[in-house]
Amino acid sequence: MLKETSTLTVQVEGTSERPVGIAVVGLGYWGPNLLRVLSENFDSEVRWICDLDRERLQRFRRRYTGARTTTRIERVLADPDVDAVIIATPVHTHYDLAAQALHAGKHVFVEKPLASSSALADDLVGLARMRDRILMCGHTFLYSPPVRAIKGMIERGTLGDIYFISSSRVNLGLHQRDVSVIWDLGPHDFSILLYWLSELPKSVRAVGRDSIVKGIADVAFVTMTFASGIIANVELSWLAPSKLRRTVLVGSERMVIYDDGSSEPVRLFDRGVVYRDPETFGEYHLSYRSGDVISPRMESYEPLGLELSDFVRAIRSGDNLEFHTALARSVVTLVEAADRSLDEGGREVVLDLGASGGSLQGHQDLAAVV
Amino acid sequence: MLKETSTLTVQVEGTSERPVGIAVVGLGYWGPNLLRVLSENFDSEVRWICDLDRERLQRFRRRYTGARTTTRIERVLADPDVDAVIIATPVHTHYDLAAQALHAGKHVFVEKPLASSSALADDLVGLARMRDRILMCGHTFLYSPPVRAIKGMIERGTLGDIYFISSSRVNLGLHQRDVSVIWDLGPHDFSILLYWLSELPKSVRAVGRDSIVKGIADVAFVTMTFASGIIANVELSWLAPSKLRRTVLVGSERMVIYDDGSSEPVRLFDRGVVYRDPETFGEYHLSYRSGDVISPRMESYEPLGLELSDFVRAIRSGDNLEFHTALARSVVTLVEAADRSLDEGGREVVLDLGASGGSLQGHQDLAAVV
Amino acid sequence: MLKETSTLTVQVEGTSERPVGIAVVGLGYWGPNLLRVLSENFDSEVRWICDLDRERLQRFRRRYTGARTTTRIERVLADPDVDAVIIATPVHTHYDLAAQALHAGKHVFVEKPLASSSALADDLVGLARMRDRILMCGHTFLYSPPVRAIKGMIERGTLGDIYFISSSRVNLGLHQRDVSVIWDLGPHDFSILLYWLSELPKSVRAVGRDSIVKGIADVAFVTMTFASGIIANVELSWLAPSKLRRTVLVGSERMVIYDDGSSEPVRLFDRGVVYRDPETFGEYHLSYRSGDVISPRMESYEPLGLELSDFVRAIRSGDNLEFHTALARSVVTLVEAADRSLDEGGREVVLDLGASGGSLQGHQDLAAVV
Amino acid sequence: MLKETSTLTVQVEGTSERPVGIAVVGLGYWGPNLLRVLSENFDSEVRWICDLDRERLQRFRRRYTGARTTTRIERVLADPDVDAVIIATPVHTHYDLAAQALHAGKHVFVEKPLASSSALADDLVGLARMRDRILMCGHTFLYSPPVRAIKGMIERGTLGDIYFISSSRVNLGLHQRDVSVIWDLGPHDFSILLYWLSELPKSVRAVGRDSIVKGIADVAFVTMTFASGIIANVELSWLAPSKLRRTVLVGSERMVIYDDGSSEPVRLFDRGVVYRDPETFGEYHLSYRSGDVISPRMESYEPLGLELSDFVRAIRSGDNLEFHTALARSVVTLVEAADRSLDEGGREVVLDLGASGGSLQGHQDLAAVV
């Protein structure tokens, strides 16, 4: 397929100001990607790289000569040239590091999930609001072209009413040592579902199994029901013969298959069932409709680049990212609920949707590619 | 792919006897297939074709000149030359017709599911035993080459311990007017699972939705847990962008993808996770194993032909098909339980496994291709 | 995929007349299909079935009770109730049988290819014209929905100028005993190409090999160049790991993949290269364009049914099928030329395009589905 | 699919010596890859980076701080610490740069194709022999796991006698400004074919078209015939709806599909035709054989890493890489011949196979992964 290397440029207000000073904390699996992307074309500058492993630090110091390195977060937070801290450490450390950074008056970008419990996630959100700082969570899929293309279809009514969503996210590996597959893979699907539907489910069920390591579920089937009537099934597994990231959305007007990693990741099916009311005909009548299948052209850019530029944009503009933050909190709520259901053998866990009735508030206009 | 038109021959004891006299009841979707297959090479003879629709009867009379036609089942059952009745009518009529036929001393082959409730299914089984007649249910998938190939892998230990099974059976159409998608499509997957595992699940959950016709669920996600620890997720739907009949089995030694309708319906993955015990190493250690992928050559024959010849063989030999009958009963039990769970919003329905603990009794040696 | 069983109805002028009387000659691989289709809903009646094999005749007599059977073509041709003869015998017999039938004043439908040499094909065409009879050749692909959908795209300019066409028609089997793979499989692709392009190539080359049976090429790569500049490569083989019938058309505006047997047989790619002239810019400039991919919904009917109804329609209306006949002759010319090139080690064989310059004359409006 | 990140270690004799000093010339499309790979774990050190574009030089200087940069090749060649020069510049400059480097006593690695004509390629080979220096050409595919897996199958007789090979290498882009698609894409397939067959074809034909830019063929169908009877068809194109790199090998025992870029790049089909001699039976008899399909597990390493380590190994050990050099020369011969045939409208170009009869000399044991 034709790869278009469209250069990504993002409008940032007041670019005459000095670049936003960034510190990256954590050089594990994802940290190096963040560093690489931050080093390209952004209105930001990496000032510190922080990790507990001195050897790793040294390796990256050679590559990013402009940044200082340290094993001590305190040194990072004490630097007034650091405007924002990007945290890519294990989940159980997210809260402490993010809270420290917010207390130090820094903007914070935390890898997903936001925190290891909804209580801690709420704490972080409250703290960010109190200190008037940006708190963003790295739900990169929200910036991926296929996910956004489908969001657009839903908003334009292309699919009609959504009846149900069925999703599989499976491959062989990588087992986590301390959390279930729901904590590991769930945030991907849950963030996408919440983004598409702007709605939290009212109840969750999960059945799973700890096939390999006692106490760590490596496969889970999660079922959600929404107040709007939509149901969703999400299969998550570290044990699978081949990699699959596939989501099917069935709507009253059209259906979509989203196959991440395919050369045609979004396929729109102009198919459906037409129902004629029994009142008119004595007996209801169904007919099937079958039209073209379309693979829309996808934008071509790196989602992580757009996401980080959105973070910088929010810092510049003071946008509090209300929808995004609400979504990140809800992902933790959902993971927590699903994990609890799994622990209790699949018992239904009803979510407290609060005053909003589960609908996510705030404007959803994530940065567009300009 | 090379289509081998291997001629199917089945050993039948005492072929010197007269052919088994057969009556076919019901000329709807499946009946004509049964007629076509029965008219080819078997140690049987169709003596009656019975349907309520005279026009249909007439059409088939011209094609099967050896058979008599009638709209009245009584005439069929009164004929001493009829040894066996094959019932391919709507589910809600299975019990009455089968019971009448058994009372008349006929052997009975009923299309799946066996009956519209487990109580009625039990009744039929009891009646057949009392009258010493064969009662067989048309679970044709048990005779399909891919399903049997996987059964063989399981029995030979090729897969190791099975951890979980994930299945999807979806396409656009055909809505049933009176029963949910679980009654319509569930028997396929449930019969296959029971055949492979020789075990009934201990509990079932189903979440679904009646997207199109009020009260008739057209999509369902069914989750089963087995006493052995295996879990299974089955997605059933009449609403899907494209046809999919795909089952994944994940075992401790190998994994299998069964994709019915593909030119390579069974693909065996020599992949897995190796777990080393924490006792020995202080901390457990996981490594991933990846080997060849094999698509075994499939036998090439029509499953329905093998199934009907097995029915005739059982009549000849007096084999009571204990395993097969137990399986057919269990399928009804399972469908009933899943449907109840769906009606109750996904509540767990615990199955009464009885003395057997859910394990299916009886020898499983279905007729092999000779 | 949704299978629509749209009933095919074809308008025929003067349906008040008696049905067209048909004789079918040849009960090999294709004859039974012709019989089956003729027996359904047409303005025709099969009066004779003719084959040299008495046992085969008997088998089909039972199925088609309205028709008489014979091993002697003379009896068929002598019957004044026979209006048309359909010939589905081995290629080397086409000429004799068709010529006899035309001499007897019958309309003729011959399976493809029309005759075993272009000289004989010309003879038949001349004879048909002289006797004012319809002579049609069974190029069924011209009636298949994907082939016609692409014809429509070409005519509407959807593809722009066609640059080249690349095609593969391969599978394992079935070797012919007396002719090369070019005679066996070539007519399919050649008829499709001629139909799409309405143009005969000006030269042909073929390189092949007789891998299995000495003297019978079982693989051939055929390259054609057209006066319009188009080039085409056709791979034909009886030796292949898996079945493939795939044709790619590359045009200046769009590209198409035709994959016969796929659930989405036509895929239209809105992709191309945009060339800006060097005169304007000092140096030419290329840019790549990439848009949606579309799988248009295909009509759903049996091509053979439409083809035979077109034959009957031509008999009724006196349409001489000029384009169709010219195409059938050209297919033989092309097969002959490619086979000669193959025999001569790939030497270029230049075709004598005559006064028409290779362009096929006559209206091309094959019967549409009404 | 499971990605195994097996660390690649290569045995090098006398690793106590100082690292081999390397200069990289050319920072276009491929040069940066060479630099990246050279900077990882090898018994070599990049001392110079050379390119005519100062800005590019500066960008890479920052990344590879150990290397000096220059726009003047003379400075590189004058440095006695440079043992070897790696040339990744446009094809028309290969000869001059390589010749200069060899004259300066450096070992040389040139990107493919070796030179822009077979005469120049011969010159370089002669020069390298005279100066006793290694001359290697970057045919990276010879180090790719699937290509080597198939080489192994051929050598072990798994495929039996090879009948023919059919290959497609097409995608949308990237047009070259000065050479045809044969010079651009042909070296890939030709090097693979020569490696597999150890034999040069005796004649070549190519038919193509300059669809977009006058005089620059952007599509070509190349047909080769080998003395052994094998024929090969290679489709090359910069104009295609979707990327395809697919080669089919048909042998007397088995068949293989090599699909580069697929998660299962090699698929071995245990299928074939069995021929029984007419002498025994009066008439020959064919039967078809169909067995399993196997996707062998592929080694997981970066081919470029193995290739460059092989270059370093050859420098250390004095291995003159006879087979490899003969292959690189033959690739140029083949490209030249195909291009000439294309220019002459597809005329057969017979290759002068010399004393060897076209068979490639020298041991073929490319470095194995240890």
C-alpha cells in the first residue's frame, strides 16, 4: 500500500514563547518511543530523562545529548525549566509520581491506565484541578486514524443506531507479573469504546482464567451493557495462536470491521436488516439489504506524535481536556469493575454512573491533523 | 484446492437384508438435503415423503419416483415397511412427531435440536429406551472432517490441556420468528464443544440483545465454565457484516484455529508458553515457544452422508448410540440454560450435572470413513 | 456474505409462441449443468439428449423425463421440433457437430472454444451466416457479474486509460490429454480480455513447459501487446499449490482487482500516479494519489442462466450476435497463436488484424438482468 | 505472531583484533539503515560518513558522534584506519566509487546492483581480485529467513525437481528517474532466483510499458528459461493497487508459496501430480496427491545485520566470497539482458553462459546464525 509520509504539523498558539520543558520518567517498553517522538519537530524540549536503572540512563544520554539524566525524581521536579512530566513507569507507581509532579506544579502526562484504582485516579484528577494543571493519560488509540475515522462515522450517523460491539485483542504474550490481562489489554479497548460511545456502561461482567500463572488471569471475556441498550463483548488474552486486534460494530444502517494492523484497517459494510412493523402488515417482515463495502483511505501519521502535540497544545492554551480526563478516569473504573467481576466468577458489577448517567462530559475535539 | 471426490462407502453388517425403509417428514430448508443424500448409495430406501404442503410434495414426488407422498403422518407410521422416520420439521413439532413415531415402533432421526425443552428431550430419550428404538439427533457437525480432526488432536493429547475455547458463529440472517439466536445457532457450537470435551459445563451465562424484533434476541455472547477449569465463549449473531464460523482452542501444548468454510479449515499452531515453577527459581519464569503452523489435509466427504449411514448402521447393529444421545440431550439442556440466562440479563445459570458430574457417557466411536 | 437468491426473469419477445426446442449433445463435465439450467424457467424445452454413452443417457433420461435420448446425432437433427442444438462435447468434435447442425438448419450453441482452429471457426461462422442461423459460443464468463461490472467501469471511464492487465488462472488439475493448458484455460481469460477491451492484440508470445506429460504444456506465461499500447500477461497452469483466478487492471485513474471466487470479487482502488509535464516545470514531477477502496455489491444470478436465455432471445429476435461471434472467433485465433508461440519457444506471433485493425465489431449489449 | 527478538551473535575469528574500520558513503534511502545496523553490536566501527549533502551529514553527525563526516570521498580513502567502504549511492556512481576504493586498498560493499553494466561489474570484480580485496554486493534478500528456508528445502530435495517459478513484485511507487523498473526491482527477484537455482538462465524475454514517464518502463513481465528446463516468470511494476511480493515454486514433489511481508512468509504444500508411464499401462495415468500445508517457523533476525556481519567476517577470514560475487555479477548480466529485451519489444536475448554453462561456482555457505 502506498505509505504517505505526510509531515505532521500542529498549530500551537504563541509559538514565539520558549519550548515547553519536558521530563521523561521511565525508560521501559514505552519510554523510548516517547523520547523518540518528543525529539522530533515539537514545540517542546526534553530537559530530563529519569530512570532507576543507571545503565539505561547512560545509553539514552548518548542519544539525547540535550537532556540531563538522573535516578532521582526530586531533581527533576525541582527544576523550574521543567513544565511537564511524562510518566511511563509501571502502573502501581503512576499515582505517587503523578501526585508528586502535580504538587510540584508540573503538568502531567501519565501512561495508561491513569492509576491502579479509581480512588487514586479520582485523587489525581482532583489534585490536577486544584493545582490548575493539565493531567493527561496516554490513551494513544484515541489519536489513531482508524479509531478516529470510526468516531466520525458514528457522529455523522453513518452506522445508524449501534446495536452491539464485539472485540478481540489477543496475541501470544506478554504476561504481566502483577496484574491480570484486563489491566494490561483492557484499557485499549475500553478507551476506544468510551471514546466512540461517550458513555460508560451500566454494568460489567468478566469471566476468565489464570491458565499459566496462578492468580494472574491471562484470558478474559468481558461483557458490558449500556443504558442506551448497546452491548459489548471484549475478548482479551495473552494466549492466542495469532495476533488479532479486531472490532466489529453493528449498527442499524451499516456495519464496520476495524482490524488494526491490516492494510485496510476500517471496512464499512453497507448492510443491514430492514424491519417493517407488524402493525401495518399483520405480521412483521424482515428484508436484508446488501450494498458496497468501502475501505476509506486512512490519514497517515503517527498517533503518538499527535497525542503529545495535543498535550503541549493543552499546556499552551490552558484547555483542561475535560472529556479526555473523564474518559481516562472511566477507563480505570471499568478495568477495576471488570477485574472485580472476574475475581468473583463473573458476577455482574453495576457501575455507579453518578449524576451524568454515565455520559462523558466535555468537548471531544481532540487535536486534528492540520 | 484439490477437491477429492472420494467415494464414500460404509461397512454395514448383513447387507444381504433388505434395505432399511425410511420416511422423510418435512420438506423445508433441510429436508431436501436429507432426501438427496438418502437417494445416493445407501443401504436404505425412501418409502414415504410427508409434508403439509401439497405443492411441495408434488414437486418432490416427480424427483423421487420410488417414494409415496402424503400430508398425513399416520399413513407413514402405519406402514410396516417403514423402519425409520427422519424428522426435519420446525423445532416445536419435534417432540410430538418423534414420540408418535417411537410409539409406532419406528427408529427416529430428528433434526437438531432434539426437542424444544430438556424435559421433552428426556421424555423422548426415555421413550426410545423403553421401546428399544434408535433415537438420533442430526448434529451433522459431529461428522464433519475438521471437527473430527480436532477431536482426534484432543484425544491424542496434541493440544495438551485445553485452557479455553473462543468461538464466533455470525452472519447476516436468517432471523427465526419464534426462537432466539441461541436456539437457532447455539446447537451447532454446543454440540461441537460437547463432542470435543465430553463434558457438560457447570454454569452458563448469556448476554444478548433483541436488536431488530422485540423479544427475539439476534445476538448473544454465551460464556460457559467447566468443572475441569476450561472456559468457553461463544458469540452467536444473525447480524454481522460478513459470515464467520471460527473457533480457537488454546491448549497447554498447541493451539488450533478452526475456520469452517476456509480452504484450510484447521490450522494447528505449535505455540505456547512454558512456565517454570517459582519453587525452583525463586521467581517463576515464562518463555514463549513458537514452531510450525500446520494445516492438515482434510478428508473429503459429505458429513450428512456419513451421519445418515451411521443412523442406518445403528439400526442394523442395535447400537444404542448412548454417547450421541447423551450429547443431544445435553445440547438442549445447554441451549435452554443459555436462553434462560439471556432472559434474566446474564445471570449465571448453574447446570445440574447429576451423577456423572457432567461427563458424557458411552463410547464415542462415530462411524469412520472406511 | 448475504446470498440473494434473486429470481432471474428475462424478457423475451413473443412469448406466446411455442417454446424453443432444444437438443443437448454431450453429457460430460459441462452438459449436466446446461441441462439443469435449461430445465428451469426458460422459454425453451429440451427435446433430445444425445451422448455416445448409453449408461449416461439412461441416468439423465430418468431425471429429464420430457426429453428423448439417443446416441445418434442424426436422429436429433432430423427432428423438426428441434430449433437449436447445444454442443458440449470435446473440442475436436465441435466443428463437425456444429457444421452438421447448421446444415440441418438448426441454431447452434457450442461450448468454448468455438473450434479447434481458426480456419474451422471461420468456416462455422460463414456457414451460420449463409444459413442465417444463430451461432453462439459458451463464453459464460461474459455473463458473470464481476466481469460485467468491470466492463461497465471501463466503459464509463472509471479506470481511465488502461495501462496493463495481469492475470493468473491456476490450480491443481485437470490435465487434458490432447491439448495444452492454453487451449484449456486460455479461452476463459482471452474471452474476458477481448470483451473488456473490444480489441484483439497485435502480437502474442507464450513460454511454457510440459512438466508432467511430454508434449502437453501444463504451464504457460502468455504476453500480449495491443495496438492501443495495452499489454497483458496471463499465467495459465494446471500445476499450482492453490487455486487462483485473479486479474489486475491498472488504469490511469483507478485500478481493479478481480478475484473470482472471493466473497468480494471486484475491488476498485482509487489509486494512481499523477504526472506533471516536464515542459511546465523543467523536470517532470510525479505524485501518488491514494483514495478509498470499494467492493461494489455484485448482482446475484447464475451466469449460465443468463447466457442461455440470451441464446434463446437471439433465436427469437433474429439478433445475429455479431460482436459475440467475432469475439468467439478471436478467442480461437488467440489461443492458436499463443499455442504456436509456445511451440516455437516463445517467438512473437503477429496477428493478422485485417481491415478492422483488431477492433471487435458489433453491438455489445449482452442481455441485461431485467 | 510471536516476535522473538533473538540476539544475533556471529562468530568472528580473532576478535581480539581492533574493530574493522568502516566508512559509509551515501545517506539516501538505504544509507541510514546501514548506519543504524553498523552501530549495533558488531566487530566494526564507523569512522566516516560521507555524502554530498552537508545538511544531511550534519543530521547524522549528531546521531553517530563517533564518526567523522565529509563531502569528499578522497578524505575517507586517505584514512588508513578505514578498512572498508560501504557504498549506498545511486547506481550510476557505483563503479567509480567502488573502483576508487579498491584502488585505495579498501574492501568494498556496494548496494545492489553491483554496477550499471555487466562490463563495469566485470571490471570491479577483476580489480578486487587483483588487489586481493573483498567485493561484496548488498543482496540482502539472500540473508532473509524465508529465502534461506526455501534454499534449504531445494537443497534437501523437499520440492523434488523444480518445474517453474512464478513471481510478482509490485506496488504503487517509487518511480526511478533514470532507470526502468527492471533495474530497480529486478535485482531482488533475480538474486533470489540465482541463489535458489545456482544457475543462470540461458535466455530472457521482457515485455513492458512506459505508462507514466516516456522511456522509463514502469511495468515489465520477464520470462526466463534455464538449461535445466526450469522456466520463470517475474512480474515487476511500480503501478499496482496493492503491494505484493509473492513467489510460487512448483516442484515435482511439493510446492511453495513465498509471500514476503506475510506473517507466514513460507507455506509448503505437500501437493503434486503423480504420473504413471504409458509403457506400463498402455495409456499414461495421472493422479493428484494432496497432503498437509506447513508454515515452517522462521528464524527471527534482521537480514541486514547478518549480511554486514558476513562482510566483516569475510574481511577477517580472507574468504573471497566467490559464489556471492559470481551471483552479483550475474544479476547485472540478467538485468541488462532483460532491459535490452524490453527495449527490443520482447525479443529473446540469449545469455553467454561461458565455460560454466551458467552454473554459479563457489561455496554457498553464507553466514549462518550461530
